[in-house]
Amino acid sequence: MKIKGRSAALDDLDWRILELLQENAKQTYTKIGHLLGVAHSTVYDRIKRMEEYGIIKKYGAVIDLEKVGIKSITAFVTVYTDPKESGNIAEKLAEFNEVLEAFTSFSEELVIIAKVVAGDQGQLHSFIAQSIAPLPGVLRIRTSIVTRKYKEEPFRTGLNYNSPRKRGRRV
Amino acid sequence: MSVSPSPSRILRNLLRNEAFYFFTSIGNYTGQHADSLREFMQKIGEIDVKSLEFHLYREDFEKWIAQTLGDARFAAEIRNLRSRKVAGNLLREQLYNVVSRRYRELRGKMSFKVIT
């Protein structure tokens, strides 16, 4: 890993380590080293540097809510805003536990798109009516409730078109 | 015995988090809200009738009137309207009549001038 200003340039080994960690963050340095043909101490050093530099932001557990008996619904909420208030509204939304992700976006109008989770439709509506609609600068809101999920993955290292491995690949 | 709040309290200007926000369905906010009973009455005349149907049959109007404005008698009148299962422009007309009648009644009881 080489530091270039505020960003870091990863080499092929770094990318391969990240790929394996994304598949299973609990596997040992020894196992990763074995899979990649390098010493476990090399893997340790690489991971530590990527953690220290904030490239690896955190490790977490993905919980299957249905298996623990928690029913929930997910919705994508599009908030049309006064452009002057857009940043404030997005920051406010990001503070709520119900909001899993929030983005500002621009197509024909400046909007905020938030992924929101709630126990049921009633709770979703109450959250939007009581916590989002009253925020200063909210012009209107459109909500799409997710009926079925086909895919949900974080960013995969294989999507990096700058990595040496990806450049060598035929698409 | 519960004590009814004064007409001036029911007719007061509300804070942002007390206002009524008009939606047409779950999570779909029209951008229209009412900061007072007077404004609520005005909005009934112009808001998409789908919004009136949505809120009436979710019991949102009667809950807001009882819990935020504190007018239990008025909430009962709205509940009575809901039980008649009216829809469309007939609902708009009847809702407007109920709200405007109560608004005029409260204004008449005011012992001092309301700033509107």
C-alpha cells in the first residue's frame, strides 16, 4: 500500500486480502496467507495498515432479522427539498436510527433518497409524518415500499477497475 | 369529568411538530400542512380529495383534533362523519361543513380578538 496524498494505492495483494475478508472477515491470517501463498505475518501487516488508514472501516455481523423473529419493512423515501436546506435535511435524516442510508441526488430536482426501515407500514408512516415532513425545507415526499429483495451486497473489491487484477481481466 | 380547553387554545397557532401534514398514502406527503384549525379548514377546500379519504379512514383527523387541539367534542363529530363512509367531493363538502361550523362556534366564544 502506497500513500498518495489523501488516498492510498493498493497493490494486488491488498485487493486479494480485502476480497477474502469481504467473503469472511473471521478467517485467520494463517488461512488467508495460505490461500494467497504469503506468510501470515505479511497478511497481518497488510490488514493492520489498512485498518489504521481507515480503508477497512469496520467489521460487523449481518443479522437475519426474520430468524430472530423481528418483522420489518424497508422503504426508499425520496424527499424533495428547498435546495438551500438540502444539506441540513440530509444531515438530520442521517441521525435517525430508522434511516439506514441517506444520499443527496440530482436529476431534474435536488432530492434526498433515504433507505428507511420500520416495524410495519403504520410505524413507517408515523416516522415520516412526525420526523421527516416537519423538517424545515421539506417540499414533498414520495415513498416506495420494498416488496421483495433480489440482491443486497456491499461494495465488492472485484468492482474496482483500477486494480491490477481487474485490468488484466477480459470483460 | 374532563375539562375542555378554551377556544383560544383550540384556535392557537401550532408548532411545526404539532401541525397536520397531509399525505395521499403511506409515506407520500403532499407538501401541504396546517398550522392551525383555521388553516386546516382552508386546506380541506383545496387539498387532493385522496388525502382527505386517506386521513379520515386512518382516523388521523380525529386523533389530531383530540390529542393536539384537545377538542374531544369536535373529534366525536369527525368520528361520526367517518361512520357515514362518504368519499370524494361529498366527503370534502361534509368535512368542510363540520370543520367550518365548529370553527365559527369557537370564534364566537372567544372573549377577545384572535390574531389570524
